Amino acid sequence: MAPVSTLLKPLRHARLWLGLWCVALLGVIAVCLIPPPPLALPPNSDKLEHFLAYFVLAACAVQLFATRRVLGAVALGLVLMGIGIEWAQGALTATRMADPMDALANTSGVVAGMLTTLTPLRDLLLRLQPR
């Protein structure tokens, strides 16, 4: 397995950024599995929340990881995480239910976030570093 330093972009505090991204991953998992707050939201508005959460995770991965191969693995991992969370909501919780449309919204967010590799935003974190 390659050292972490070769998998990540040459960021000043690469391990810190990686750690923050991992905390965000854990945060998404936790929020998806705890009982939902009693909010009166329009029907299916949670699909936008799913899309945005996975878009942010994927777009942040684009900022961190150096190669297409690693980004492909991360994208696959995020899609599988989204599907796994939906399964867990249906099988392991009494307050949530599995919804295939949520998994689709998650996957759409991952694809959109990964598409930031095709824009100048792909190296935003590198450009924001002090020289």
C-alpha cells in the first residue's frame, strides 16, 4: 500500500485535512442513523440534503486526493457508503426507513462532486495555501 503522502495532494497540512474529511464522513454516517429531528419539511426535500452531503464529501475528496485512481476508489466507497447507510436505516433502526431514492440522491451527489475535477476548483485548497 502506498504511503499517505503519495495519495494526497501536496497540501501544507495534508493529514489534518484528511482527518477533517474523515470526521465529516463519520458525521454523515451518524446523522443518517440517529433518530430524525421532528421537522415539518416538504415531501422528498431530504433528497436535496442527501445530494448536498455527498456532493460536499466528494468535492472535498477532489481537494485532497492526488490521482484519478484514488478518486475513483473514493467515489466507489462513497456510493457504497450511501447504499450501506440506506440498508442500515431499514435494517438496524426503528426510526428510519430505507429509501432507494435517497441512495440515488447520494450517488448523484458523488458524481457531481467528482465532476469538480474538470473545473479550476479542483485545486482550490492548494491555491489557498500561503506560499
